[in-house]
Amino acid sequence: MTPLVDVENLKVVFHGDRGRIIHAVESVSFDLAPGVTLGLVGESGCGKSVTALAIMGLLPKGSAEVSGRVGFDGSNLLDLTDSAMRDLRGDRLAMIFQEPMTSLNPAYTIGEQISETLVRHRGLTRSQARARAIDLLRDVRIPSPEQRVDEYPHKLSGGMRQRAMVAMALACDPKLLIADEPTTALDVTIQAQVLELLRSLKAKTNAAIVLISHDLGVVAEICDEVAVMYAGEIVEHAPVDALFESPQHPYTIGLLASIPRLDRRVETLATVEGSLPDMSAVPQACRFAPRCPFRSEICVSRPPPVVDIGTRHWSRCVKAPLERIIA
Amino acid sequence: MSALLEVEGLSRHFVTRRSPFGRPLATVKAVDGVDLTVPAGSTLALVGETGCGKSTVGRLILRLIEPLAGDIRFEGRRILTFGEKELRAFRREAQIVFQDPYSSLNPRMTVEELIAEPLALHDIVPASRRRDRVAELLSLVGLDPRYGQRYPHEFSGGQRQRIAIARALAVEPKLIVCDEPVSALDVSIRSQVLNLLAGLRKRLSLTYVFISHDLSVIKHIADRVAVMYLGRIVETAPADELFANPRHPYTRALFSAIPIPQPHSRRQRQLLEGDIPSPLSPPTGCHLHPRCAHAIERCQLERPALIADQGGHATACHRWRELPALSGLSEQEAPGPRLERLMSEFTRKPGVGATAVAATLNSRGLNGVPDRR
């Protein structure tokens, strides 16, 4: 299958005040077929959201320098003009943000905000768009959509707002949907409902989805493939089963081990000691080495190779496959 | 074990809207008849979703806000009768750690000033010895005492939370209310702070009231758990018992909603319908009935009492005895053997030679900015 999305060597450099340079994203590559959901996981500051914004062309032109290639449906998004990108966004490219309260406009009704996309991209009339908006709200299982469509965002609960965001993103049947921490601001029982919704929509639309999350539990529930990011790089990429059965990068293992367990009680939790490297002067070596219990001399003297483990499974670690360490 | 803290019939309402003459028009029953007992040296966890009243209970226990009704006893003393002087003395015995270490530390004070403030307020350590005591407290929470002269913004989230903990410990309290202390932190940092809290409890024989919405965190740290929904406790039990045999439909729904880091986890799911109702007009009878799959007419009419069995497992549900058994979370969610081995290898202390490598790292300046963001 030819991939729908083909990101190659994506690199984002921010130019800050007084000549400060931040290498936020470094050589990120992945591809994505229609109907596949990729989870992009990592902790604060690892570059997962910046990667998403770079794909969507939403980074500030003045301070962010984006290079590499974002292949989408045969063209390189990084080459497109601003107006061509505006035609794509909201139409074939859509995005859901974390905070539904700040990403919805409080001055317009839910219906007006969904209709705007339909009028802009599909040329519907106001009344056609409103009717379609009601259908969309029904699809995301908002009760009594005929009334909700005329309500303002503040009248809706957090879970409802996020559903409205999903409806808006899906208005024009996007081919690629980027969801940036879509359930992080929600309570667990509501999160479960929204995840259930995303799962069923995924089966219906055949869109490729990039789901950004810091929660490995959420990723395990709805993703097909996972890319783990650390300090601006993808350190491991794997099919979801392989990642949770036999992770091949020490950072992935550390993340999994840090989650308090539900199956039994342990005296002390595993920790990943130390902190993120300074992103303005990243070393020409493994970025995780200073925090890695498996490190050796080679890890700090040269950049780690990308090691193939299996089908669509690779790890940026010289020690992979890690089974050698256990043996 | 004697109870350090006993709470009976605790209630607190908030007026959300008043008429122009100050007459209350709308009231939220944030806490509605809560009973709790916390033995000395144990950890009681309060769990629930947004608006369930768990944080309000935490503040009421410390008398940071005043209750409408109820009784709170700390070592047998009724703290609601305390005058100003006694209340001030009580602050030495009970402290709080807040969720957001970015807003709970005064940005204009150095770490040393922040931690020395309670020492001076309560006149615990003479001025001449304060600096030493601050250094001790900093090492107690795993921070380098040399950081005393720095300001909060120079620290990462996890380190700020350590500072907040050191500040709470300064008065040598018996009880600490931890209000979502790790919710704002990344996973790997979260486990460090949880380990610290568990270690301190042991070393200093502290008692915690631990407020959280995260069940995996609670499973790790709590001895006893109270599940709250819209101002009331719906179920309370020893932690292991609760996780093995959840009885209340709400507890079961909470458990089955936790995303577990295992694809194709074969759990029975019991999702709740609809949203959390507005606490302004909670449903009649059992607050859960509009969302509960097992609700009958009685649930609409009659508030279920929280009834405990012999083992101290209490449930506020009319129907829990009739509900189908649900196996707890414990057995089903174990990771596979390969992952288990990889994780234990990761956790094992780095072998010999690690220090040598660390030295190389330092000399090359590769050791990630130590402790500063």
C-alpha cells in the first residue's frame, strides 16, 4: 500500500531571542497508510506537538525553520504556499487540540463554527451547512443535536466540547487527522467515552490518524503503530503489540516501568533518573545515554544507529535488540 | 492503631449566585455528609472526578475553609472549636501540598526563604540555625542544599514539587494533605515524587490524606480508598480489597475506564452513559442513577446509606448485592514475561563502570543540564 503520509527527515529549529537556537525536532521520519492510527508518545518538551504543528504548517514562519519533507497525497506540504495550505486545512487535513475550551471560539455557536468549514471548503449554503452540522453532532453522539447546534461553547461540558471539536474536524472527511492530547483534559469516565468514539469513527472514515499523547494507556487502546519520541527524535517505532510486548529502546522500557501497576503493588516505582538534555546544544551522541542504565562508552561517543528489529519495528539504540542484555 | 483523624457528617455548601440583596439563589453541595477515619501512619486516598468534592474535603480537614456541619477530630481534639491560637498550633501538625508547583510557590522568594518561612512563623528553629535546617530539609527531599539561593522558576516541575514538600515538612507535621501532588508531572518524574512521598511517610511516620483522580497512583500509595461522586462517598474499603472487589457501579465504571498500557486488554468494560451532572442540581436519590445501568425506581427516590461490612468495606448502593460479580483489576493486567524482564533489568541499579561513564559524560558536557530546565 502506498503511504498517504510520508514524513522524511523533518527538522524544526526555533530561533529565539539573543541568537538562542532550539533544535526542537530532529530527523523525524515515519509513514502512514490510510486507516492507520499512529501514536506519537513522549514527555513534555520531546517535540511531539511541534512535529504535529510542522505537518499542519502552523508554526510561526518568523521564528521556526522547518526542513525535510512532509509528503501528503503525492505533494510536499512544506513546498505549498500559505493559501494552498489554507485550502487543505479543515478539508483534507484536520486537527483536534487538547483544550476544547480555548480552541473553540466563545463568541460563535457550535453550529456556526462547524458550518464555517463546510461553507469555506464545500461551498454549502448556510442552511445546508447547518443541517450537515446537526448530522455531524449526532455522529459524535451529542444528545439533542438540534438544540446543541445553536448553543455557545460555554454551555457545553468538557466532554461535549471535545465531541464538538471532533465533529468540526471530521466535517469535510479529512484524510489525515491529527489529534493532540484529545482526552488529556477530560475525566476518566468521559475520556473512555471519547476514546470509544474515536475508535468507532476510525473504523468508519478510513482516515489516517496521528494521536499525540503522553499516556501509554491511551495509546495502547486505540493505536495501530507507535512512535516514541525523546528530546526531539523518534527513538523507537513499532506496531502497537510489539511495543508493549518487547520494547526495544531503553527509554520506552523506562516509561513503561514508571507507570504504577494495577496488577500488583511494588515497593518502589522505577524512575528515569536525570532530566532532558539542553535542546540548544544537543550532543552528537545518544540523547538518552546520560539517563540510560544500559549505556556504555560507545553510546556517548557517537550517534546511535537505527536498528531494525522486525516488521516496521526499529530502535535508535546501539544495544538493540535488547534481549541480548537480559540473556 | 488509633485514629489520627476522624471526620463525621462533614458538609460544605457554596453559594454560586446571590440576589441583589445577598440572598442565596443557587447552592452547590460540594461536600454532603462525609465520614472518614484515618489511622495514624496510614494513607487514605480520596478519589473521584472533577467536582466530586475531594479537594474541598482536603481543605475542610485543615480548616482552610469552614464547614457547614459536621465534626472533625484530630487526635481526639475537636478542631472546629479551636480559637485562633489553637488553630495556629494545629497548623504545625497538619500541612498541605498542592497540585500545581508552578503557582503554589511565591516566585519572588528564594527556596531558602520559602522553606525558612514556616520555621520562623512557628519559631521552631532559632534564626541562627535556620539555614542548616533548610539544608537538611532540602536533602531530605532529594535536592542539593546548594540550591537554596535559587528561585522557583529555575526548577523543573518535579523539583518544585519537592520544594513544596520540604516546606510542608518544615513544621514537622503529623498529617499531610496531598492534593493531586503528581498530576501536573510527567510519568518518569511522577514516579520519583511518589517514591519520595512513600519513603518520607515511612521515615517520619507521617499520615497522608492523598487526593487524586488517578487510580493507578492510588493503588500504589493508599492503604484505604474512599471513592467520591458529587459530594458523597459512594464506596470505601482497604485499597487491596477495593481493587479486587469493586462493588459500587461507579467504582466499577472508574476502574474499567482506566486506559491500561496493554493492547487488546480483555477487560469487561462498564462505561457510564452521559456526562457528570451539574453539582448545582444533582439527581435525586442516588446521584448516579441517571448514568447507572442498574438503576431501579428506588434509586431515584431514596439516598442509599453507606453501609460497612465486617471487613470495613462500605458501599452506598441499593443493589450492589444483586449485581453480577466483576473480577477486579489485579490478575488481568500483568505485562507479558518479556516486558517484565526488560523492565526489571532497567530498574536494577547500573553495574560497575557506570560511574566511570558518568565521569566521561560530564567531561564532555553531555550530562543533560543538571536539574535545571
